Amino acid sequence: MTEQQKCRPWLAEDVANNTSWIRPLDQRVIDELGTALDVAKRAGKPLLEMTPEDFPLGENAIAAFKGAFDSTQTNWGFCLIKGLPVEQWTVEEAHVLYWGLGLHMGVARTQNKTSNIITSVKDAGGSYKVDGGRGYNTNAGLDFHVDFCDVVSLMCLHPAKRGGTSLITSSLAIYDEIMRTRPDLDEAIRTPFYFSLQGAGSDDEPPVYPCPIYGETEGYPAFRTNRKNITAAQNYFDDIPPLTDKQVEVLDYLDELLPDPRFCFSMEIEKGDMQLLNNYTVVHSRTDFEDFEEEARKRHLLRLWMTIPNSQPLPQNWVKAFKDVRPGAVRGGNRGKCITEDFLNYERRQATYHGMHNVFS
């Protein structure tokens, strides 16, 4: 990447006044999606056996979605694709289409203890702030956090009756504000914090991992936070060092800054939208929500965690968290307890297709 291609800090006002991050789809792209879905349905392969050739996107769709994913590595660090005709698809068809798109973009990561490759973000009665709790299966408002991938993607099948607003904040702007107002916290924010994997790691890896909240390498900044998981590591594991007073001050100050309306932009994700976020430069959250009574109308988003070929390098002291810090590497994800040979074959095949480094092979 060149200097001009890197992500930059932004304020909520900047985003509100410049909607270049919104990417509407035209009819040619929608038609090409339909054609590719028809081909994939006729083949009927399991998702992990599909290749990009099994979801043959036309040149307009390739350009639209590749451009969207590429845009997360530059400028704003996020985008919102609009106009997916989700009302035309069953939930099963939406899974196939979403997965097929991902095959052309990079390598998907597993997301939880059951090693799911696509997650339904839907209230299933789960609990959030408990040992092992995750937010995607609850209706709770979430702490500001990032996910375990280069780009997190959400596709909206049904919005909530009320609430569920997406909240995003530039972590680069937050770091700049900390350096402007509390430069004494710079050392603490660059030292490792321990994060709990919330039971979503594999059996052969530690249940916690060390990672600084902020670091830089080769001119690329990277930011990682999730206070819930940091607190869980402190509460449930006796063999990790306690947070220093300065580290606690960092977390407390982030709790003030991340939702501050100067920095935090509110975005409604509507039916047929796909949101893409760079997890190293954008921190996200959502408000709590109220569902419709009817099951078919309940809030339902599909989520993919992706590593992509043109990702940035990460600081060397992030390697225990991500397993690989080289640019364009297959990295991150929650391995979970159910990695299969089919997934490993998929991972190897996709890494080769996209020319990506793969330490998992």
C-alpha cells in the first residue's frame, strides 16, 4: 500500500457530511449475483467444498464487491453496500450467496466455539456479560469492540422493530485524542492486555492471549479493544498479570471516548445492506433492540469474518493473538472446538487461490 492508500482518522461530523462510504448496487450487479446463485444452487455443494468457480461472478459484481472490500483498507476504513435483493432469497439462499461472495474476496475465519463459518446475528436468548458470553446471539447493547479478522461483514436480512443501531468510531482518531489529552497513557496503551477467548479457542491454544490495544508497524497503525473480554481474563484466570493502574485508566478513558458523539457515528443497517469494517482502524458497537413478535420478522443479520489478500501488516507483538502478522496473511478467527478437515482444505485452497500466506496449513 502507498501512503495515500492507508486509512485515516475521521470524526462523526466528517462521515455525516461525506457519504462516499455508501455504495449502492446497480441492476447489472444484482443480475450477476442472481446468475451466480443459480449456478451454485444447481451444483448443490456444501459451502466448504465450493470454489470461486462454483459461484461465477460477472465482471460488474467482481468490481463492485472487490472495490468495497478494498475500500476498507483506505480512507474511512469502512463502507455500506446497499441494494441487495434479500427479499428474493430464502435464508438458505442468502447463506450460499454470502459465502459465494466471500470466496472471491479472501479466506473466511471461524467465529465461535463451534467453529461456525457464517454466524446468524439474531437474538437466541443468550447472555452477554457472563463467563463465555458473546453478543451476537442476544438483543443486548454491546461494548465497543473489534472482531478477530481483517474485515467484519454484516448482511441484513431483517432489521429490528426498534433499536439495533450500528455505532462505529475511528480508533485512529481516538488514539490521536489520547495523545493530545493524555500522552502519559501512551506507554500503557502499547503494553499487552490479556483478552479472554471466552471459550472459543481450540483445545491446543491458551484460553487467553496478550495483545496491546495500540501499535504500529511499517507506518500502519492497529488498534484492538474489548473491555468485556479483558475483564473476563482478569476475573477468571489467576495466572495472568493484573492490570496496572495506567492500563485501567486507558480502559476507563476509552469508555468515555468511544461513544462520544464527536467520534462515534450512528448508522442504521437496513434490509439489503452489507456493512464492511476494518477491524484495525474502526471500533464498533450497537444499541440494544426490540424484536417483532413474528419469527420471520425478527432482526436477522448474517456475519462473515474475512482475511483478505491486501491486508496491512500487524505489530510483531500481536502474533500470539493473530498467529501471523504478515500483510496478506490468513490470520485471526476463533478456531473453536470443531475445526474439520473440510475447513482445513477450504483454508488451504482459498489461501492458494488468493496468494495469501497460511500458517494454518
